Amino acid sequence: MPVPSVSFEVFPPRSIDASFKLWETAQALAPLAPRFFSVTYGAGGTTRDLTHDAAYTLHNTSGLPVAAHLTCVGASRAETLATAQRFAKAGVTDIVALRGDAPEGSQGFEPHPEGFANSVELIEALAASGQFTLRVGAYPEKHPEAASQKANIDWLKAKIDAGASEAITQFFFEAETFLRFRDDCAAAGIDAPIVPGILPITNWTSARKFALRCGTSVPAWLDQAFEAAIRDDRHDLLATALCTELCSDLLDEGVDSFHFYTLNRPDLTREVCHALGVTQSITGVRNVA
């Protein structure tokens, strides 16, 4: 089985304890030589400074590439581009450019009066500077706000055409979901790499709620499997097996890179990577087994 390349998403800490957890996550996963760590941006832009500080620290302590999330929410064009320049000054020139989630309690995304109207405008502005490698989000199933899956894919193509070089998908639970999406994207003329986003399930109840909120289908068999596993105290064993099987099925279909949503909990992600042959040697350099 071919050995994939990997990348990892983490979120910025909001407390001292969370800071230690982020550092432990980076320490655990950096030896796997990921392509990059990505650092998320809170809903409504609520972690703007935390994201900058976490991205800067990760980049300087790990020596690895770091991709900072940047959104359009709650800021003017000038403020958003100033944030991008802060990232660049900190040595972080990889950006995951997103529209972003509206603040909790709001009725949905509303552009700032002087801000970017959508992610395409943000990508165009960042690309025009020539300073950044840009990645974007992609939905293998219809985005909750999209009129159709075709409209969903057309919007992804617009983001790639605006200057993005790669897309990372929302998580999904069945390989066929991603493979169908990949085929539809190719048919629409999208030739940029599309990397599947993988969620190792550390807590099924939380993962299920998040899936329903973001439009990810939850197959009945998965509900039944976790119900039995939780009853028999085999949750983590099942989660590891299912995540490894999902990645293996994708590898068999030519997928060569995965982006793991770690939730700052590295153990399950590391176990899955090891099962896929992504390991480290004694010297800490990635070993292709």
C-alpha cells in the first residue's frame, strides 16, 4: 500500500491548559513530517489574535510549514489584509482562505459593510499580493447554504480560478462520498488537488452533532456500530479501525494525501497514521515503511 502524505489541523488555545495541549499535539505529530499544520479561525473571527500567535509559535518551534486560516467575517478589507500581512511577517505564508462562520446567535453570514462579500473576493485579493500559497475549503456533500451540489462545485471552481492552489474537504464517513465528489469536480474542469479531510472520531456524540450541523451525512450503519461499541467500551478501537479503513479505501483509489482534523487530540490521529505506514524513525525523521 502506498504511503500517503499528511497534514494536521489544530485550533488555537484559549487557556494555559489548552496551550499545553496544543504543544503536546504538535510534539506528537511533528515527527510524522506533515506537509503543514493548519490553525483554525474562530466563528466570527473571534480568535484572530490567538490564531496569529498559535501559528507563529508553531512555525517557529516546529520548523514546519504552518497554514493559518483567514476568514471574511467581522472585519473590513483593510483589517483582513492587515491580518494576512501579520501572518506573512511571522513567516506564515500559507493561508486557508474561507468565508467563515457567522458569530453564534446570528442569523447567518452577513458581510462587513467594508469587508469582502465572500471567499472568492478574499482569495482574489490575497492572490494579487503574490505572497501566499492559498488553500480553500470544499464540501463533498452539498453545503447547507448551497442551492445544489452543482452550485457547490461551481463555487469551488470559482475559488480555484481566483487563485487557490488546493482544496481541503469537509469530513465525511464513507469513501464513496469523496470519490463521487472528486469525479464531479474533474468533470467540472477543476484540476487542482482536492485533499480529503479526515476526522478521527474521539467522541461519537460530538462528531455526530457536528456532522449534522455542517451537512455531512450520517449513515445508519455508523450509528449502530458506535451504539454497540460504546455499550461494549470499544469506542476508540472502532474509531481507529473505521478511520484506517476509510483512508485505506481512498488510497486504493489513488488518493495520496490526507488532512486530519485532530481537535488537538493527537493519539487517535497518530495511530491511524502509523497504521497507514506514516511513521517516524529513531532520529525523528519520517520513515516510509
